[in-house]
Amino acid sequence: MTTSTLLRRSLLHFWRTNLAVIAGVGVAVSVLAGAFLVGTSVRASLRDLALLRLGRVDHVVTSGLFFRDALGNDVVMALAEEPARANAAGASAPLIALEGFVTHQDSGSRAGGIQVYGVDERFWRFHGVEPEGRTPEPGTVLVSAGLARELGAAAGETLLVRVQKPSAIPVSSLHGRRDDLGRTMRLGIQEVLASESLGEFSFRPQQGFSRAVFINLGRLQRDLELDQQVNTLLLGGGSPDLETSVAVASIEAALRDQTQLEDLGLRVRRLEASGALAVESVAGLLDDNVVAAARTAASEAGMAEQPILTYLANAIRFGDRQTPYSLVTALDLLDLDAPDSGETPVDLNASGPGPPPIVLNDWTVEDLEAGLGDVVTVEYYLWEEAGALLVEEAQFRV
């Protein structure tokens, strides 16, 4: 018996088994091919959705602080002036991006976790849309189609939009204001935005339909007491041939060059009495990076530097007398280049037995009826991470 005869008879004898194997292979191939096609289709759909939401955005600059809305234009102009960076971005649009809460006034329907965008004509021009008739008026709002369906809202109806009021000082901290947390705006729905009309706009990844409202930028700035400030920049119009890493590096360099002190929440103030310069923060405290940069700048300019910390004391007591709510400042008087008054400077760093030294002004001394060598008690709050306030005391010798 030849090999071919054996193979033919084997196939005929086990035809049922062989047919099942062929059918199984066929089904497996079909499933794999279908999964591949579906996966490709899903990826393409997700990509199309992501591009639809981004519009013409290539890069986004966001900050926890609010900065000048002109910063984006400054960055684009700086990029254009240098040929090596010119292709990184050619257009910008400033906006305010916050999370908010929306209520449909007629039905009472509510939605939380809503993206609230403060935009003006620069936003629409950035995306290649004619702003005439599209930019929301100060008393109106544009609503994404998905959010309108969720609320059952339509053009001409009214929404109550509430957002948290920005603050450079964290609300959870000791000096944060908890009595002025948010702003509520009553706005008429100017238009329900379809997907192709930027109704799905979002620069953050998210599942499901976009839930967003678009408010007039000037109105939002006024209600939040922000003077021509925003917290987000959209950048686009760059060359598609430029590598992303190169574009990002160019934009970061332009941002460093164009950022001003006010964009960082800082200010430099000249003290007329001493001629010194004070570096201060709207947040109340300077972070370590700012302190390091200020010290470096002072050193390069040949200037002396003196860190100062001012804190609010609940009271200063001496005997049965007390002075409430006093500002206590920690500093090193020996490091200050003060005018020569003929008096021996006080060494606040002096160590030894007994309480550390403190200097009181004339008014406090008279109010407490204290004198040199007397020991006073300073009462102050100590902030805990859990949000509790502890009352602490410390003694000092006048």
C-alpha cells in the first residue's frame, strides 16, 4: 500500500472528524478576522472622537493659578521670532476652564461635574469658526447637546451655573475663606451646540458624551473677580512634521521667556523707608522654588536677602492684660542693613536660658504695660492637616 492510498483511505474513514476540524478552523478564522476588523473600527472611531473634541488644539497649557490672558499671544509671537521654534505653534486661545454644577431652572434637573468654559471670539477663531453670532453674550450660555439632553433643556430656557470661586490660598488651609466659596450665574441658553459645532469640545480624556457649558469670558472673569486672567491656553497651528518633543520643548522655552511675575502670583514692592525690595505672593506664602530663585537673583545682583515670616497671633498677654490680634514677624535684625540709629541692634538669634527674645513696638508695650526683661505670652493657632485648629502658646522675653 502506497502512502497516497493510505492517506486517501484515512481521510475517507475519518471524514466526520476531519470535517469538524475544518469547520472549527473556519469559525476560528472568521472570529479572529471579525475581531480584527471591529478593533480597527473601534480604534478609528475613538481617534475620530478624540480629534473632534480637540478641534485644532495641539497643545494645552493649564495652571492652578490664574495668569494674564495675553500670555498666549506673547508665546506665539516669541515662537514666530525664532526660526528654530516658529513651527511649534502659530495660534493661541485663552480660556477659563472650571468644573461646575448646573441646574435647569424650569424642571429643576441638576447635573454635577460639568465642564465650564469661559470663552470669547478668540476661541472660535482659533478653531476656524466665525465668531459672529456664536460667541455667547454676557447673559447667555451655550450648552453641549449631551448635557441639554440630560437636563431636558432647550434654547431660550434658563440655567443656573455654579462654579467655585478661585483662590490663590487653598480653602482647606488656615487662611482660606470658607464664607465665599462659589458664584452662581443665571444664564439664558443661547444655543445647544451640536458635535460638529464644538459641542463635544474637551481637552481632557473622558468617557461618554461631553457635558459642558460655554460662558462669555468677560462675564465669568467679572463674576469671579479676575482681571483679564485665565487658567488655560490652547495652542495650535504648528507644523505636523515637527516632532512632538521638539514642539513641547520650544513652547516651554517660550513660556519661560514670556512669563511675568504676575503670571506666577508674585509681586515685587519697593519699601520706601528702607529702599529694600519685598518679594510677595498672592497666596501669602512663598514656595521653596520661588525663595531659591529670589535668593539666586539677589546674589547675582550683589544684594543681601532676608527671609521674613509674618503670622497672626490671637493675643499677646502680660499678666492680666492682653493685646488681641497682633501681627508677629520672624526675622533676623542683625542681617538687615538698617539706618544707623546709634542703638545696639537686637540679636533675635541669641540663645541661652529662659525664653527667646521678642521686640514689641511702643503701642503694644504701652497697652500691655510691659518693660524690658518682662516675659510675655503669645497665643496663636496651629493648623493640622485634618483641618483642626489647635491653640498653642509660646513665651518670649521683651
